[in-house]
Amino acid sequence: MSLSVLLFTIGLILILSAPISFVLWFNIRRTGLLLAAGADLVIGLLLVGGTTASIASRVRPSPPPLTQTLEDGITYRREIRDDPRPLVIHIVSIDLTTAQVDFLVTPPELTGEYHVYAETTCDFIVEHGAFLAINADTFQPFTARGPYFSYPQTGDPVRMTGINASEGTRYAGLDDKGMLNITRDNQVTFSAHPQQGDLYNAVSGPLIVEDGEPRTDRQDELDPRTAAGIAGETLLLVVIDGRQPGYSAGMTLPELAALFVELGAEYAINLDGGGSTTLAVADESSERGCRTLNTPVDAGLIGSMRPVGNHLGVILEE
């Protein structure tokens, strides 16, 4: 083989492999996956006919049940259930009478059509010095085109679909969703049809428990879920892992409502779920300063946090 032919062949190989290299680089930049998930991704790309769905379908053992005091008045519980299907349930209980905490909803950053820049839950925790956070309201625009090309990416502008407020500043619109409002002195109220009024830290979602009774009969498909409720003087933040067959398949809305009733909740709202569902806590030992307590699945990738519109965060008082 002549030198010119050899150089031409090498150049052709580099040109043809460029899209694959870009896809791998883009995914690593976008998701910051754990090494295990990254290895699954590479294998899935190399296998003939491999898809990202095969990553989420990888069956792995359930984690052990766990009850842990995170801070005074803040307890984390992980429940493992097999009935009616494999479920991994995460419950954060915040005793509002003893926990020395403040709350924060993502502040508005934009005016006009869009309200905030999308970010992951860990990014929110690090940016605002929060101790713990969950994803909150639904947002637009959103486009899911696999793990590589979807909107939003971190830093992309989005608008919130429900009523929201951050430390007294209201943003987004008034609609027919339910609402959770936490006042400056940590009084928690829920409303099925919020009206204009004083709001401090507020997020929106359908009310699924009212006066201790399930309020929804909507038969949704199984999905990861994020929700919040109140049981006496205890704020409940609940996350259900899903879309992970054999590990945790997710819940319907009626099942989620029944879980809150089981937990003694008088009121509860459903927040943004699916690939948005994330519960994370600050962790100084982690390179990124944060770790997830649940296992999020964005675009079929286990462990991948989706950049979302806003969050409800817990901040420890100094």
C-alpha cells in the first residue's frame, strides 16, 4: 500500500468515526454519569442494535431498607416493596417543630416568556447552599430525543407551567393546579385551586390527597414520582424510583395518593415526575458536592439527572 493510499484510508476512518466520538463526548458532558452507567452506555453503542433502553432495563438487586437521621428533625427512610411490583420508595420527613431549617424555591432568573434556567438538582444544591432538594414543578419547553439530543440542557431557559414563588417573589402564572406554600415561618398550606394572595415559597401540582382522603381516580401509567405532603407538623417529601424493571417500576397517581394516606398525610400534591424525579442531598465528600438518594433515570440512563425548571430546597439554619 502506498503512503498516499494509507493516509487517505486513515483520514476516511477519522471522518467516519467523528459522529460517534461526538456523541460519546456530548453524553459525558451532559450527564456526568457514574462510571457504571457510562460503561453500560459504551457497551450499548458498540453492540449491534444496542439502544439506551437496554441500559434502563438492566436488572440489578434492590438496595436494603434504610432509616437514617440526616439532621435534627430530618429523617430519611428508604422502603423496599415487592407488592404489587418491585418498588424503591424514598421518604424524607421534616419535623417542622424541631428542625432548624429554611426552605427555598428556585428564584426567578428571567423576565418575559421564560422564568428560569434549567439545572440539575445537585447544581441547585451547590448553587444555593441547600442541604437537600427535590425537583418541583413541570416546565416547558421539553423535548426528549434520547440521551444525546433533548431540551433543556443545563443553562437553557424554560418557563414554569404552574404558580410558583421564591421568598415572596411570585413568578409564572395562575392556573388550576394545586399548590403547596411554605410561609416565612415554615407554616405549610395546600390549596386545590389557588387564588391570588401572599405566597412565600410555593410550587404547584395536582392535589392528590385532601382532608386525609385520596383525591385522584386518574389511572396513570407507572412512572417515577415526586410529591410532597403534610402529616400533622411533619412535611413529607416522597420520591418513587421507576422505569427500572426488576428494581423499581414506579407508581400510578392513585397508588401515590394511597401511599400518602398510609403515611398519615392530610394533604399532598404530585410534582413533576418521570425522568425529572430526583432527590439529592449535599455531600462534601463527593467531588460534585452532592449525591442522589434516589436513582433518577433521564432518557433511559440510570443515574442521570435531568436539568429541570425549579426545585424545592431545604436549607439548614446557621
